[in-house]
Amino acid sequence: MPIRLGLSLPQAQQYDIGRDVPDVARTAERIGYESLWVYERALFPEPQTQGLYGIEGLPWPEMYRGVPHPLVTLTLAVPATERARLGTSVLVAPLHNPFQLAKALGTLDAASGGRVVAGFGTGWSLDEYAAASVTPFEERGKALDEMIDVCRAVWGPDPVSYETRHSKVASAVVAPKPARPIPILVPSNSKKAMTRLVDRLDGWMPIAMGAEQLAAQWRQVQDLAAERGRTEPIRSAVRVNARYTPKAYDGADRSAFQGSVEQIVEDLAAHVVDGLEEFFFEFQGQARDAQELKDIAAEVYEAVRAAGI
């Protein structure tokens, strides 16, 4: 059975989100993409006080300047599409008020007819936490757990009641409800995060950075699930940060998913392992405009399907 393919929606500076997001979403669904994705960057420090991902000296990419709100971006895609799932990869959950985010995601799912996929992460930017988080950076794991608890309560049956460190509902009707249980997916860059995934959540959301590495990580997830007695399947959505070039990249330093359409398809084939059900492409940062993004997306999709992947 072919893998599912998804596409990231335009959020970089070169796009007009009000015009280009619905256009790209509509076109991507027509091409055959089964999911559409957004990411979150709350701000762009200038001057930068911390390297990308917390790595000293690693600059933030220019596409992180002025990133629109992820849920507003997904909302623009709802009336332009009918079938494509609408995912976040990822929402930095601790930057949000838990109740408000739970209600926003529930409303979006109801409006889209049950198409939302909630990808949550803990984030890494100290500047974003200083500006927006309701909890200290050091407590981001606890904040994510609280977010999960609140979402599950708010999305569940009325009357809703719960009490966490930062939020309390004694007994209330909270609507609209999601059209169906919203799946929650997370990355797993530590044993603690992997345990949270296996014990509490619906799926795994890694980044494809090498075929052997991805396969090894997937085995770790499966082994831990077996060890902890999980019986339900673990969903997956693998992010592919592609660097498309019109001609084949022949440098010795070529990284995975860097190069021509043919090279990207070859890399995808190498990354597909049993149990990983979906891969979604990030092309929007390098495309000049929405038309080029749509052209690249169409060419890659057709090549992947022609290769039988």
C-alpha cells in the first residue's frame, strides 16, 4: 500500500497568507496530497541570543521571520479543502494557555469535519518562553503533560471538569466538540519523551535526517511499546525538510533529501520502513512564490507515485 504524502503550507515571508494558503491547500489536495501541515515560531530574536535549537552559533533561518500563527493558517485552509488532514508540526504547547488551545483545536476540528492532527512539542527557544509561556522553560515537560490532560478533558463529554496546576473547570459545557477524537502526535528526542508517547499519546512525529537513524528510532519506539504493554498501533507522520534543486546535486556533502526530484524520491524510498505510514514535505522555505511551491509539490508527488512508493 502506498505511503501517505503531505505538504507544508506557506508561512514564510514571501507569501501572502490570505491568498496563498487557500490556493496552495486547494491545489495540494487536487494533486493528491492527503495532509497539510503548519509549524510554529512565535518570534525571531534580533539580535539572536541563542542558536537554532539551542546550538551555540547556529543561526536561525530567515524563513523564521514573521511566521503567522499556525492555527490561523490552518483555518484558512479549511474552506479550500474537503479531505486533507490538517496538522501541526509542531505546536509549541507550553507557549499556549491550555484551555484556550484545547478549545481552538476542538473548534477547528469541528469546522473541518474531523481533520485535525495535533502535533505537540516542548520547544527550545528561551526567548519564546520569556515572551509567551505560562510556565518556566525548565518545566516544559510538565507543561506538555498538563496540556494533554486539559485537551483530553475539554474534548471529552460534557460536563467538563478538571483541575491542573494552572487551569480549573469545576463543571461546564465546553463546545463545540471535535468531530472525532483528535490524535496527538509528538517527537521523541529523549527516553522520557518516548515514554510519554508510548503511554499516553497517539503517534510519533520525527524528522527524516537519515534512513538508518530513522529506522533505529522507530525500532526504539516499537520496542518500548512492547516493553510497556501497549497494544494499540502507533501512528506516524515523518517530516521531510527537503532542499530541492532543479538539477541533481553532485556534491560529496549532499544530505538526505537535498537535490533533484529524482534524488528526493530515492531518499524517500530509503527512509520508508514497515509501520511508518506518512511522510510530509517541507518545500515552502525555498520556493520563490506560491506558484513555484505548487510546481515543485506536483512534480515530487507524481515522481513518488510513479516510483511505486
